[in-house]
Amino acid sequence: MEEKTIYMYGMILVTNSFLLSNNFPKAEGYGDIHKRYILTGGETGTAAIVLANLGCKLILDGTHLGTITEPINRECFHKLNVDISRLTYDNTYDGCLDYVFIDKDTRTIFGSFGEYFNKKHWNTPSIKDIEAANVVALDPFFMDETMLVVRYCRETGTKYATIDCEYDSDINRYCEINAISHSFLDDHYPNLSYEELHHKYTENTDGLVIFTMGSKPIMYGRKGEPIKYYKTYPITPISTLGAGDCFKAGTIYALNEGMNDYEIVSFASATSAVACLGYPIEYNPPTLEKIRKMQEKE
């Protein structure tokens, strides 16, 4: 692999997205569809699109490709010159798909993740690829295989960035960057304040911990430091679909480029903001020029 290659292990699927003209309808109601796309998605799939468009060299691993998802993902990543040779094709399986309905304020997701996790539809990670990579991007969803990535990163000394995982997990403990969404925190720790949780996360890792809070200021910091806050960019989003995945992409790019904590948060926040102004992301990905221009609005 070339120098500064990023090894990405995670969720790669196909998203059927529907941009609604108005609000999501109530039960037995009607919603008018303004735009519809069937494109590559998932935390790693979307982040890979962004990183490839930022000029990064990528190797993707993780989710098996199925009869529906394989041709769509292969076409997407072939155009971007992304290496997907590690991905397994399973011709007995449709592939992982979801259906997302987006209105002005919300996104409502339907998917087949129950089937996905009932049977193992993902690869064993490659220690050779991890050792050769400059950094690793890790999704926390793959049980033993996720922990194997953590182990391989520790054995090879390769830094990794991750997302939404528990504060007392080894994924958090050994990461270089952990970006956690407020929705994950709300679901997993409803009785704890964000301030309490940030302390718990930072006390369990030497890495940078970032809490994304929607349009509210981002919380970030490290063990033994007071919490820092970063005001998000003032935008009127076209779609928030993939905003978190693009924030993740921003942290990975920043880690790969050796940015400091403030620069990481600024770059990731700007990447996410730009993504919210371009639906769908695959056709309108954030560019360095757009991200830098967004950062000028600080």
C-alpha cells in the first residue's frame, strides 16, 4: 500500500433515500416525495466517498456485498478509485439495505439490520493492511471482529478513529479519536448528563473525545482537561442524511493529516456542514475548497 493509506473497516450498504416535500406524515397519512436516490451509504460507505473525494488512498473492509448492493457499491467505488478487493461477495444474500425518509427537520430510517446481525455478514479484518496503513477508521458494530481491529491496531501501533461506542469499552479506551453522537448518548445513557458522560469517556481513554450535538455546540476534550466547546456553522440544511458519517470522515482526514484537537473538530464540523448543503452526498461531496470556505465562517 502507498504511504498514508487509510484502512476502513465498517458498514457499507445501499441507502434508498427519499427527500420529502414537507414533514414526515402521520400514520395513514400521505407524504410527497421531492427526490429519490438509490446510492452507496453506511457509516463507512459514506465516509469513504467523502475521503476519496478529498484525495485519500483507501482500502475498504467489513460488510459483505450482496446481489443488490454489490453492483451499486462497485460502480461507486470504481469511479472513485477506491480499493474494495477485500470485500466479500455473497450471491445468496441481497446485501445490507436501508430506506431513509428525510424532511426539513428529521430523518426516519427503516432497514434490514436484524437479518444482517442474525447471520454474520462481514469479513475478518486484515492485520497486514492495518500494519501498512497510516491510520484506521473503525466502526464499532462487528463484535469480535471489531475487537480484532482494536487488537491489531495495538499490536502494530496504528492509530484509529471510531464512533458511537460505550465509554468503558476497549474501543474507546485505545482510540485516538472517538466521535459520539448525542442520539447514541441519549439512547444508552438517558440518566446521565452530557458533562458527566464526557468525563466518563475521557477518563477511560487517552484519545480525543468529541460529542456531536446536532446544531448545538460540539463538546470535545481529553483526560484531565476541562470540556471545550465548538460552535457549529450556521446553515440551513437541505438534508441531514449522512451528516454524522461526514463528521466521521472529517476526523479521519484530520487524523491522517496530523491536525491538532482544535483543527480536528473545526475540519470535521465544516465537513459535516458542507455535506448538509449537498443532497445526495455521493453526487455533491464536500471538497477541500468548500470545507475551507466554510471554516472561514468561524
